[in-house]
Amino acid sequence: MNQRTRNIILFIGISILIFLLFYFRNIVAYILIAAVLSLIGRPLMRGIQRIPFGKKKHLGKMGSALITLLLMLALTIGFLAALIPLVAMEIKDLSAIDITSVMDYLDVAFAHISNKIPHFISYGDSDSGMQDYIQGQLANMMNLGQVTNLFSSVAGTLGNMFLMFFSVSFILFFFLKEEQLFSHIILVFVPRRYEEKVSHVMTSINHLLKRYFIGIVLEVLGVMTLETIGFSVVGLGFNHGLVVGVFAGIMNVIPYIGPWIGGAFGILVAIATHLNQSFPEVTLPLILLVILVVVIVQLVDNVVFQPVIYSNSVRAHPLEIFLVILMAGSFAGIAGMILAIPVYTVLRVIAREFLSQFRLVRELTSKMKDD
């Protein structure tokens, strides 16, 4: 077989593989989610394996994997069971609010602010331009019709969510039980002459991403806890504070802009739940305190959490990470910002293994030499 024929066959094979990956993209997504969760659950499984059980000194891989999976499921279900009633109550309270009352309340609020800071509301040739814009945005956020459509859509996808939940759990069990299973799946598609290098790449990726995803989980939990405590203390109340804190913690996964999305939701809840209170005496101080909580938590996040997660865990300079996130956001929006660091980490490991002859690659991967 000549080289031209081989190249044609290779091109056809790659094209078929790409088509199959796209056609079965849901299944590919289940596998990738399970692979990420297995990285997070691996330390827990190893801890369980060290615990003596009965006559056996330690549990085998199957028993440890099953207990790990059940613990992860129990934590997830318990968290959702505690949160869903609070979220439902929050939605019910927000849905019962009259938008007209909110707009009237905001008129009073802007009148108070404009008296204190006359030029704050000015916008171009119209003194009410900024006020109209902010009121319009709040009205859209609190539009009951949009909320109803959103939850109707969620209700319609419950079947798919159950399928995803079952499929990911089933795949996750085997990824936990057989640590190298995902790597073996990848190696099936790799030519034999590259198996050793690809195997080394997979080991490095596994090591870096495991630390990164565990760090992300700890960061989300930390931000959730701090903001829930903060919002509860400043006057939102525990139920509202917990819902806003959980939302803010999840949004914190979106680099840089996510925390302020959570803060905006906190301000919305503060306004919506204090319509019967005086704006200058009650609501405005509460809004300022909500902003203060967000700022303080972000300082803790930026000084304590993120240096460990974004820099140390993936062995990259903070400026490098910042630029990568900006470029990914410009290319693929919020999804790109969320996936930027994991994808960049994978590309750096691959480049280090296969393109180390280039100076730029050596510079970008110099901190990864010990992994």
C-alpha cells in the first residue's frame, strides 16, 4: 500500500470518527462528565480503600468504587433536597411581586439618589436615560412570563436529565473501579508508535486536572458558605441568603464576571423583598451591604482560593491564565470562559510532549516539568 492510499484511508477514518463523535455528542458528553467526576471522587475512593472492613483488611476496587459512588450520589441528592424547597419558595415570592410596584419603588429610589448625587442619573441628553435602562433591565429579569417559560422548559427536559443522571452514574462506577479505563479508551484510537507518549500525556493531564477540579469544587463551596453567611448577617435572612449564596457560588465558576452576576441577583432579591420598606433607610443600606459582602468574598477568593486553583494546580502564570480566559470568552462566550483552563491545560500537556522543540512551547510549559 503506497503512502497516498494510506493518507486517503487515514483522512476517511478521521472524518468518520469526527462525524461519529458529533452524532453521538450526548454520549461523549456523558463520558467526559463521568471522567471529570471520577477525578474528583478518586481521592475519596482511595481513602475508603484504606479503611479495614471485617476479616478483610481492605475493600477491593469494586466495593470501594460502589461506596464512593453512593456517597457522591447521597451528597448530591441531599444537597438538592435541601435546596429545591428554598428555591421553589424564592420563585414563588418573586413571582408574586407586582412589576408596577417595583417600578414605582425604583422611581422613589432614583429620586433619592439623584437628590444626593445629581449627576449620577444623567445619561447623554436625557436625565432619565440611565434610570430607564436600569428599570428596563430589572423588569426583564423579573418578568413572570419568562420565569414560567423557563421552568416549563426545565420540566420538559426532566426525562433527559434522568437519562443523563443514570448514564453518568453507570459510567462513573467503572471509571472509579478501573482508574486507567478512560486512558485505555483514548489509546484505542492512537497509533502504536505514539502509545507511550500519549500514555504519558494522559497521566500528566489526569494529575493536573484532578487538582484543578477538586480545587474548583472547594472554591465553589467556600464562596457559597461565605456569601450565605454574609447575606444572612447583613439582612437578607437565611433562606434568601442561602439561595443567593448558592447561586453566587455556582456563578463563580464563570471567571471574573460570574461573581457579579451573583451579586446582581442578590441586589434584585434585596429590592424585591423590601418593597414595603423605606428605600433610603432600609433598602439602600442593604444594597450597599450586599455589595460589600460580594467585594469581601471576592477578595478572599482572589487572594486565597484562586492562586491555589488557577495557578498552582495547572502550573501556569496568573497573567497567562487571564489572557487565555479572555481569548476563550471572545471566541465562545461564557462556555469558553468556563472551559478555557481545562482545555488550555490539555493543550499545554500535549504540546510539551510532542512540540518541545519549539522555544515558545518550552517557555509556556516550563512550570510543568515536575508533573
